[in-house]
Amino acid sequence: MPISVFELFKIGVGPSSSHTVGPMQAAHDYLQELRDRHLVGDVARITVKLFGSLSSTGIGHGTDRAVIMGLMGERPDSINPEVIAGDIDTLLETRQLLLGREQPVRYIWDEDMQFHDERLEYHPNAMSIHAFSQNGEMLYENTYYSIGGGFVVDHVQATSGLPPVDDVALPYNFDTAVELLSLCKQHNMRISELMMANELVWRSEQDVRDRLWNIWKAMCDCIDQGLTNEGILPGGLNVKRRARKLHQRLQQVEQDPCLIASTFSAMEWVNIFALAVNEENAAGGRMVTAPTNGAAGIIPAVLHYYMKFQPGACERDAVDFLLTAGAIGILCKKNASISGAEVGCQGEVGSACAMAAAGLAEVMGGTPEQVENAAEIGLEHNLGLTCDPVGGLVQVPCIERNAIATVKAINAAQLGLRGDGQHFISLDKVIRTMRDTGRDMQDKYKETSKGGLAVNTIEC
């Protein structure tokens, strides 16, 4: 199935692409089905069932609230995050869900929002929604799978094996890094150029550039918000925001000419940018999946550092960076997964680290082979990374993990650029290893908060 770069970079809300953005979109899709079937006016009751990972960490990730907002007609790319708390409070008080903002429906939270440990076969992130008439008749039900990065498929799409509606023919289709490099060599193209040519099957070049620039501006807005806001993150862990104070401190420190101080300064800048994004994500702010919310700080931090400090950096660089990063994200998604519930955090932070490393190598003038090498280094050294969020919240260790991976991405790009593109292990083999490692990983380490740091945190 052809994947557009805009499927990897989507504007949404925090704290999770698979547990918040995806479920909200799924509920909105369900509402649209009710509208298409002219059933909205007949609905008297709605029930929601969350399964597997959506059930295990759904409350901490805001899955339950996201589903409700989707049923009210909100979409993750357009919702104002500030309305969520008020709308949920009104529902809890009135016991009425305003379906599509038009049809009042009975909704008793403790009865109609149901959490099940059962893991459905297709994917661990599963949910089903049921609509009933006044006399209890089932009007419509469907099951949805949030498969990572905000991607959603319903039961029919997951089980039918039918080709997708948008199954277009790309001029330079690739399923592996070997194919990608071969196409670049055959047509004398950079990876960003090849990706742009593929995007043109969906929209004009100017539209692609405008949309990617808007994605970049949304990333910058998120960083700015993270550098402005302070206080305690929601959820009960009492995690303090750090980005604003660190940013203020860094701006006040005089530049030290010694080498180690310069190195520390560079690391501090990218750390702060990543922390800013992921603190905003944890607070439920407006985000860009990159390729997921849990790993959303890495690509913006690396690109922001480049755009801020590289002389002559321009809009074209931001576009080329995101196009190239998208190519690597497509490979990870096609051949493994970008879902923490499926393969652990290696699929989220690992993929994002590889994407950022590739994007940076591209705009720094790397050859396609050097870009592929940078991506391989970035992913290889995140293999086996588990997803074990404390309290089911995208805070500990997720926020710091993005900062660490940001520095790692820059290092991977540097190593790739210092080589000739030839290396021992290919990106394809590392992606395959990520897939196999994810399959071998126990479920308690895959976004269920039943293992790892999530159960070994010492409470004072």
C-alpha cells in the first residue's frame, strides 16, 4: 500500500498517537458511518469497549476521553485541546453524550466505557463501538485497530485482504532500502527528490511544499509552547516541566570558547527542544506525529537545531528533511512497525531516531548511501527498546528518552556523513531485526505498563 509522508506527519493532540489520536479518529469514522447510514437520530445509547493495550494504559493515555470527543464530532487534526476537559465534565454531570454535537445520547461512563484485558487477534490496540436504539436494538457496531502513528483500520479492512481505495501507482515505488537506493542511483536522484516525485501522485508540488511547511510550523509552535509553559504535568506522577527553566538558563550562560563547553551547548539545545515537545505532548497539547506522539520530540528537535544554527538554512531544507525522514518512516512501517504496542519503543523512538538521522544527513549534503547508513545507525542502537510507561502515562521514561534519542540521531548522521555509505549491516536487516525482536518481546514490555520501569518504580 502506498504511504504518503502526510500519513506519518499528522497534526493531532497528545499524549499518544496510537492511544489518543487513533481512537479519536476511529470514533469520528464511526460517527460518519452512522451519518452515512442515516442512523444518528435513532441512537439512544452508545457503548465503547477497549481491548489489549488500549485497555491497559487507556486512562493514562486519554483513550477514553479521545473516543468521546470523536463521537462528539471532533477530529484530532482540528480539535481545540482546551475544550476537552469542559466537554467531558459536562458529559459526566448530565450523563448525556451529544453525538455529533446534535443528538443527545444516554451515556453512563462507568457502564458504557468498558475496559477488557482480552487482546484481539489483529492488533493489540483494539476498540469496538456499539450504537443501540431506544428499545435496545443494535443499530450499528464496528471494531477498529489503532496500528500506530494515528493510523486506523476497521474490522473489514483488517480482515478482508482487499486492496485499499487509495491504491495508487507511485512512479518510484519501493518496499526496501535496497530498492530505494537502486532507484536513486538509476535515476540520479536524491532521496528527497524521489519522495517529492512520489507525493505528486496525490497533490501538486506547491501543495506538498506548503503542507510540509505547515507541518514544520506546527512543530515549531509546539516547541514554543513547551518553552513557555511550566508547572506539573497531569496524571498524578507530579512530573515537573523542565524545558522552560533549562531554556532560560541556557540563554543566560555566556558562550564558553572551549571545545567541551561548545559540545555541551549543542547537546543542551537539542535536549531542550525535545523536552519542550514531549512535555507539551504529555499535557495533551497540539502535536505532530513524527511518526508517533510518544516519539514526537526527536525530529522537531533535530530539525529545529539545524534551522536555528545552520547558516543559510531555508524552507527548502525543512521540506527536504521531512521528505527524507518520511522515506525511512515508510520503510519502518512497511517492514516492521511504528507501534509501541506491537514492537515496543524501538518502533517509536527507534524509528524516529533513524528518520531524524536520515533527514539531517540529507540536508547536510549526504549521498543516498550515507543517508541510509545514518538511518541504520540511528535504528540499530535502539534495538530492543521496551515501552514501559510508568502509570500508563507518556512521561517517564518517554520525555527524557526523546532527548537522548535526539542526540543519538545527530551522532548517527555525523557517523554516516563521515563514511562512504558502505557499512556492515544494512538498514533493511536492522528493520527486520526490529520486527523479529518485537515479536519475541513479552507483552508486558509493549505499552501495557505491566513490566519494566512501570512496575519497578519505587514510591516514596
